[in-house]
Amino acid sequence: MNAAPAIHPCWHMRGLVQRFAEGSLAGVLLKYTKYHVHHCTRCRQAVEVLKAAIARLKKLKDKAAELPEDRWASIEAAWLEHEQTNPPD
Amino acid sequence: MEMILTLAWKEPKREPSLADKRERFSQMAREHQSTLLRIANNFCKGNDSLAQDLVQDTLVSAYKSYLEGGFQEGTNAKAWLAKILTNAFLNDYRRRKKWESSQDIEEGPEIPASKAAEADHAILEQILDGPIEQALERLPEQQRMCVTLVDIEGLDYAEAAAILDCPVGTVRSRLSRARIALYEDLVEYGRQRGVVQ
């Protein structure tokens, strides 16, 4: 993972390319970035890569997970124990 | 004219009982368990048992903090719990994991360089969650934490920066590197398995 990635946006565009891919740019920065990306293959490729990665990662959130009930029992027991050893003033 | 004076008597605010507080906290904890487990699982590189230990410890110490007024009602409970979980991970689990493993947890295998000039972005849609989670596990820890908090859990940069105790700019640059590395890793995975040519 320490190797430099093969996808390199222009050095001065790194932050803008990232925000452009996230859709968080506005105003003159958005216009400038759009213009640059339109004319620069490296930055265009980086934007596409970032957009694809962001979209796919978001889908991991759909995965629901629950603690097993025996874990909950241990947690609730620990809460009660704490209440008993640290009664309110 | 007769004036009727009504005295507005305000009942003093009753302090909720310990049982009420526990019930309220329990609801909050159950509501956010899925988020906490996902974060813990990514932090612990898919080790379910370790992730559950981490969430369990998080909820126990969060309850202690809750009783001491560490959480303000109406604020972002998810970010508050994520912060406690992250601190627990950084303070304890990472150390334990490092101790147990001879390999430095920060290091992962090198990402193969992208071979195609024009990668097919649709490949990411075709890859199942499992390989994506494995690719996440191969990221350096700090990058994995940023991706988990921002891209997967949807926290904003400022929240992630507060949780990770680093500047917003650092979160941004780690994310950028992580997303590109993940993309390259997954495209290579797809090529090896014939998902893309």
C-alpha cells in the first residue's frame, strides 16, 4: 500500500479534484475545476476513479449488523455493576 | 373589574432516575449498534470477535461517561459513540493486535499498479462486499479509519477530524489516497477474476 498510486491528478488540483468528485464544490472553484478536468486527462481519470470508489463504499453502509444477545447481556450487566459500585450522590 | 391572578407554578424539573437513564442510553446504543459494529469491523480488519469486544467495551465506557454528563442530549450520538470507539481502538485494541501479530498492522501488501489506461468503473458495482472489505483491510490503518467514518458511515470531514484528532486537511488527503488505492486494488482484483478484461 505504500507504492505511489498510478492515478495522479495534477499536484495543484488534488484537493479540488477530491471535492469535485464528492460534489462539494460551488461557485468559481467549481467552474475552474470543471474547466480543468475537461481539458486534463489525468484529473479527469482521477475524478472518475474517486466517484466510482465513493459510490461503491457508500453501499457498504447498507449492511446491517447486530450484537448477539449474549453480548447485550454482558453489556447490561456491566452497566448495572457500574451503577452499584458508583451510586449517584 | 375583578382581576384574577393566576400563579404559574412551575414544577421543579425531576432528575431522571438511574433506570430511566439506563433505558434511554440502551435505546441509543441499540439504535447505533449497526454503525458501531461496521466501524469496529473495519478497524479490526474483519475480525468479528475483536470487533464485538471493541463495541462491548465502547458501550460500557460510553455509559459511564453518559452518567457523568459526557453526552449532551440533542447532539450527534453517532459521532460521540464513534469517538469513544475510536479512542478505545487506538488506546487498546491496536496495541493488543500489534502485540499478537508479528506483522506491523500499519503495513499492507503493495497495490498493483493499474494496467489499463481507461479502467472500467462498472467493475466496482460487480464486486461483492467481501472483496471490498478485504481491500479495505489492506489499507493503512489511518486511511481505513477515514474511509470508514466518512465514506461508509457518512460523517462529515469535521466530525471525522474531531474523532481522529487530526486536522480536516489530513482527513481529506488520507481519503484521497485511500479511495484511489482501493479503486486500483479492486480493478486489479476484477481483472484477475475476469470480471473485466
